[in-house]
Amino acid sequence: MKIHIKEAIGLGDILLFIALTCTFSLVSFITLFVSSLLFSLLLHLISSKGNKEKTVPLAGYMSLFFAISYIAYWSGLITNLYSL
């Protein structure tokens, strides 16, 4: 079963990726991006146990990860988010 790229990735995903590339340094971006993908995978596996739908709201999960990261930074749990 082949899926066209337009069916696999949405506009929200693309806009989020573009915004994130302009926000962090290269090393921080790669670290946080990979971490957010792993977070999204785990969250999706946990939350979709009984769900029959095959889509993954990647931009939503990644936004949640970055919101948590920023809250941790603003509250002082992470000292420097931009130079990991």
C-alpha cells in the first residue's frame, strides 16, 4: 500500500518544522527534534491502544513537547534550552 507524501504529512507539520528550524541552533534543534519525535511516538503508542484510526497528529504532539520544554525552561528546571 503506497501513500503519497501529501497524504502522510500535513500543512501543520510543515509549518511547525519551518518555525522550529529558525528557533534553535543546529545541535539544539537536532537534539530537541529527535527527542520530540520519540516523545510523539511514545505518546501515540500509549494513547492509541483502542483507537482504530491510523493517523498521528505529529504537529500536535510535538507542540506539546515544546510547550513542556519551554515551561521547564521558564520555571528554571532547564537552565539553558538553546545550547544543549
